[in-house]
Amino acid sequence: MKKLIITSTLFAFAAMPVFAQTAKKVSAPSVQQTANEASVDAKRIDAVATRQAKTFEQQYKLTPEQYKGVYAACYDFTKKMEENRHLGRQITTADVNAILAEKNAKFKAVMTPAQYAAYESTLAKSAPQPLPTQTKSK
């Protein structure tokens, strides 16, 4: 009888975690919720693009026409990155490099050769550098 009670008790304790993991109900987003997220995303994209474009304007002494082109390139870049994030896609390095190449092509079309050369040198400085290899000493 003791074995039966102990076995039943152990089984009950072992089964508890199974019931604690209930599935969450996922409801479809409402139209209002989707609209609010879209407006928040659009405001966020605009804020990021504006901040980046103003930084480039100060750093490379852009004219108002150049600023508009740089802003458009920054906006497109940020929008594509946010779309990937919003869709839950894992963004690969190749994806980022492709989107960045588009942005750089737009910059090159808008900036003067001297401004673009300064931009490229900034990119080269800010690119991640490989870690130095360590040699094993004997």
C-alpha cells in the first residue's frame, strides 16, 4: 500500500509541469492595431532617416538638394531593414550588404566625388576589423 501511495504521489508531481505549459492564444491583429503599428513604424523610420541625413549633412557639407537625396536613401534603407524585422525574418549579412550597396549607389549619385570619397573613408574606418590572431608559445 505504501508503494502505491508513493508511486502515485511521484507520478502526480512528475505530471504537474506538463499542465503548467498551456498554449497561448494568438489572436489575429485588428485593423486598428495594424494601422497604429504602421504609423509608429513610419514615424520611427522617418526619425531614424532624418537623424542619419542630418549627420551626413553636417559631416559632408551637403547642399539642400543633396540632403533630400541622402534622406531618401536613408529612408529606403531604414524602411527595408524595418520591414525585414517586422516580418520576423532573420537578416543575414548578405541581405544587409545588398541593401547597403543600394544606399551607397544612391549616395554616389547624389554626392560630389570628394564628398563620396570622404564617406567611403568613413565606412572603411567604421567597418569591423578582424581580430588579431594569437600565436601559441611553446
